[in-house]
Amino acid sequence: MRLGFAGTPAFAVPALDALARSAHSVQAVFTKADRPAGRGRMLQPSPVKKRALELGYAVHQPDSFKTPEVCEMLRALQLDALVVVAYGLILPPEVLAAPRLGCFNIHASLLPRWRGAAPIQRALLAGDPTTGVTIMHMDAGLDTGPLLDMREIEIAPLDTAGSLHDRLAALGADLICQTLDALAAGRAREMPQPQLGVTYAGKISKSEALIDWREDAVQVARRIRAFDPSPIAETRLDGAQLRLWQAEVLPADAHAQRAAPGTVLRAGPSGIDVACGNGQLRIVRLQLAGRKPMAAAEFVKAQRLAGARFSSS
């Protein structure tokens, strides 16, 4: 089939690579405009643009798909299908209807759970035991279209948003190729999304990364995993920022239950044990502002933590 591809972040790159290896033909790649990044704020291409140019594809970066010129250009490509992966721009009904078979999205959850922008992080924050990817025939709603296929995986105890991202990106790449093969052969079957079990994965805000030590230790640990590698969970020590990269939940004890949330209970080679609203958390890896991440065992060698208390401000 003649395909178009629309995607922007690193999550979409494995799918583009898989399509490049498939029997189908990618006619054009769409991605968001280059954005300033780094200390120099120089314009940087998206991961999808970088890979598409390496593969020799024509790359288009419209500011919007709502202009008649862009819609006409898309129609002129005479696509059988448009594959959409974390593109970042809304596709109007005219675009959704332009390819012969429609537009198909790889979504990083088991729809209808976690419709929206941040399904990986929200699944971790909620403590979901499983997640997966879904191939959806796109309609005008927010991840509401009919389903073609999905695959489920377990969320491991130490999974972070980064590790889940990589596993789901690879899984989605395999599944979209299988789905397109089925579409080309006339074997694909769609089914409407269930009305029960709908949840929404709102965008992650920077403020959510600031740890509230009044939370349960299990929830604090989930927050640290969900915000790795971005925006990174953080706390304050005497007003200074500390980013938290890795932690583990410890069994509750009487000392932890008596201490105020955020109080350092113990600090040594094993890590930094902190009282939470319920239970205690051991910080294993952290980062001072302007420094590289380090093991907590190294951090405590240079810091006096006896009686210290982490805070949210």
C-alpha cells in the first residue's frame, strides 16, 4: 500500500523503521516544526525528521493540517492509509478522510483506558499491573475510534516511563505492520471501543514532579518511576533542588510512623530512608542541581543529613 507517516518524538521512530522494512511504500513523512533546544536554543529537528531524512523520505512540516493547501497536498499523494504515531497536531475530518482506507494510530495503552497525551506515565502513577498498545482507526474524537488490534504486556516492578516507552514503541511497530498487512489483504476487522473503562491521560505538568511526602510511600515510588526520564521527580533540601531517579519502598516501622513526612530516618551506604505519609521510602539514586545523577551512598558522604527533612518548597 501507499502510506503516509505522521509522527514526531522518539516513540514514533521504531514504527517508521518497521514500515521502511515492510512491503508497503512510505510516500511522505509529516512531523512537527523544528523547535529550539539546548542552552543555545538552536532549532532542532524532531527524532522522526532526523530518521526520515536518513531513510531518504520526503519530509513535510505544516504548522496545521487545517489549511486547504495542506489537505490538497495530502490528497495528491493518493495514499491508501496514513499511519499516525504521537504526531502532536490535530487532524481535521478532511484529513482523516483523505487516504483511501483512513488514518491509523498507534496508541500506548489498552484503549479505552488512558485516552490522551500521557498514557505511559498515567498507567505507572495509577499502579496498573499491565499496559500495552492499540491500533485504532482514527475518528474526530480524542482516541475514540474503532479498534483493530492490541497487545498487552506486564508492567514490571522496576519499570520506568523510559523503559515502558521503549518496550511499547517496539511492540507498536510490530503491530502496525501486522495490521497494515491485514488491511491490504482484506482481513482486518474493526470493533467499537467499549463504553466502560474509559479513563483520560492528561498531559504531565512540571508541578506534578514535585514530591509531596505526605503521600503513601508506594505512591511516591510510582511518581519517581513515572517521571523518569522526564520531567524527573524532585524534592527540596534546605531550599535546594534534588532530583530523584530511583527509590524503593521499605516495610513500615514504628520510627517511620512517628516521624513527620519528609524526615530523613537513616542515611548510609544503602541509601537515604525517608518517612512518608504512610510507610517509608529509600532513595537510591539522586541528583543535585547542575550535577550528574549519583548513588545516594556517594551523596551522603558529602552531606550531613541527620535530622534533615525534605520538603515541597
